Amino acid sequence: MLGTYGSGSSAVAGILHHLGVMMGEKLVPATEANPKGHFEDAQFRRLLYQYRNDRSVLTHIERFIINRFIHYPLWGIKEPETLEAILDFAPALEGYHYKVIQCVRAPSACLRSFKRKWPGSDENKTRTHFEWLLRQIDEFIDTHSPDLLKIDFDELTDDPKTQVESIIAFVFGQRPSIFEDRPWPSDNAIQTAIDSIDPQLNHSHSISAAISPVKAAERYDQDPILKKWVTPYYLEPDTIQEIKASSQAKPFAKYACLDNFFNEAILDEYIEQHCHLEFSPDDKGLPYDSKWAPARRGSLGGELFYHPSWHRLLAEYTDTKLVVGNGETSVKLRAHDPDSKGFWIHTDRTNRKSVVLAALTYLNKDWKESDGAILQLWAEVARTEPLSADAVEFRWKDYKDERLDFLNEHRTLTTHLVKQGGVKPAELFLLDQITPEYNRLVVTDFVRDPAYHSITPSNGRSRYAIVQWLL
């Protein structure tokens, strides 16, 4: 299990315990902070605390994990300190079958929970540490691509039965269990697991309501941060409804292309800052030329990127339900060289992360179609018979380190797509092309359609953009 302090991981670990998952040979006792129990293995917890000051303890952590695989057919580990060591002991997991349950909750609610337990903690240091722990989770999931289930604490306390059922399906498979060593939990065990969730222990439940998916009654034109950044037209209720209706009416990908979106004075101030950032190579190993810099919460753009009302506004434009629903976001500040070779056809919908929406802001003045770097949207051709692998015309391996000029030359093509269940051959047709013009915002939904997209090669001009994903 992966989750920060205050993310509800103890509640989820308790569910697993009641369902018959071995969570520890000797469990840490319940405390006032967790009156129902922590469900943490005392030995593993001790090893993790020792590891903070003595890196040689890593071998003992690895031995502990391997012994669990050897001696227990169904076991689990829950301990927030796991996040500090997860990337170091991850190699010990190789060759074994394991799954990950990630506990998610609004970071502000997690921090308040932490503050209640440790009121003397330094708020700034705690926030910095939490942000690092969340990056640890993302890096582990991105690197190792485990089978993953996300459990939102607010949804768990709102509807324990549904969430317990999803955990059972994830851990035990479909009933009857196909795993002889994972007997299906008894009805009594399931009810005990459901009853173990006490909504009163969610002290920050109001946070979920504050940043839950879109509320039609919300007046975005009264939000001071949105008014500072966004052109008034795009905050008007009638405009929002028109954009939503337009995106819903699209037969395949649901998206909105909004021009002159930001107030130019603050956008130009931001662009001056953006262009002088220190960018690092990104998307290594992928057929995509890009560099990136992280967004900072305290920076000029950070006040918008991490603002909950901004997330809800984006989701409303495409009528997208935020699956995680706790304001989680990922932001990359992009820079692309003049000779960028393009980006292969892909989707941001993955098995690793619950990405439901992407917002792409273009920062390039006087950009013309002839400058290249065109965003292309594609849809898959419905076929009565599966496409054979031999019929694929365009393959990644044939274009390693090459310009993807073929994207400019075809309105239909065959290639491989990353889908649930692996890489599959597919036939695609071109839906739309969007130039990366200054002050243009493109919002794309990934719930109702994969929204396959590509980017054509650049033709001699550097370009800049902001990419933001919502979960």
C-alpha cells in the first residue's frame, strides 16, 4: 500500500486485514490518532525508521520482503515510511507478482491530519516533505507500472460498501476466486470490513466537497485568481455551457479549443518567466523531443495551476468527472527545440495513472501552420475483423531518432497503439489539427474517448507550452 500520512491508508489496511490479508505478524497497537488500529507490521516499521539513518538496513528490508513472498500466499504492507525507501527496495520486488493500492486524499486534508497528530511540526518543512513523498509514489508507479487501484478516502467514507467491493475485486479477482491460495472472503468478513469504516473519522470531509468535480452553481467569474488570469468571456456561465455543449457534441474525442483565453498582460509576464527557466530533457526513450521544468506552487503560474477552482473550470469545459476528485494534478512547463522531430500517436489515458483530462496552453506569438508542431487528433477506425500485425505501416522502431514527417502526409494510417491489455495494431483517421498559437488553450477529455493525438515535427522555431493533467 502506498499513501502519505493522513491519506486513509490505515482504514484501507484495516479492510484488507478483515478480508483475510496478512498485514503483519505483530501489528502496531491502536492509538488515539488511529483508534481502530494502524495495521502496520511492527518489525517492518522499525526497519524503515532505522533505514533513515543507516542505509545498510536496506538488505534487511529486502530480506523481510522476500521472506513474506516465500511464507505467505497473500500478504500486505502498509506504512507511510515505505515511501521514503520504496525506490531503493523496489528491485527486491522483481520477479514476484504484486499489486499496489494507492490511498489518495486532498493534500491539504492530509496536512491537517498530520498537524493534529504532531501539532509542533514545522508547516513549511512538512509541506515540502509531503510533496516529495507524492513524487516518490509517482516515480515508483511510472517506473514499475504495477497493477494499481486508487482508493479516495472521501469516497471510502461516503460509500464504504462500493469501495470495499472494488478492493475485493482487485485483490481476489472475480467470484469465485480463481486463486486457490486466495479464498473468497466470507460474507461476515466482508460486512466486518464495511463496518470498520467510520465516516466520523474523516475530519476534513468538507475538503472533498470543496474540490469535488464540477458544480453547476459555481460562479467562476467571482473567483479572484481566475479573474486575474482568465479573459472574462470564458468565465461567464453562458459561455461555459456553450463550450460544454460543443465538446459533448463531438462524435469521438471530446475537446475544446479556446483562443485568446488568458488576460494578455499576466500571460506575457508569465511567458517572460517561462522562457528563462532551466529545462531538462524529458520523455527519454519515447519518440518525442521535449524538455521540461517543474511548476512551483509559489511561482507566478503556480497560483493558477494548483487552484481548485481552475481544475473545476477545466473539467466543466469538457464535462469531465475528476475520478480521483481531490484536486490532484501534474504540471510540466515545456520547451521544444527548433528541430523537434514530433510526437508519435498516443493517448494520455494509461493504466498507471487515472488521467482524465489534459489542458495544453500555447505560448508562441506569431506561430504559423508552416512552422509545424501541429497538434493532431485521431480516432480509431471501427473494424469487423482485427487488424493483423503485418498490416501495420508505421512502427516506432523504424523511426528512432527520425523526423515524423509522415504525420503531415496521411489522413489515415495504421500503427501500434498502447491500449489496456498491451500494444495493439490499429487503423486511425485524422479528426482535427490545431496549431500551437499564442494564448490558445486546448482541453481534452480522456474518460469517454482515448483522444489519440500526435505532434508533427517543428520547422525551425523554438516553442513553449504548459501541459497540465488532472486525475
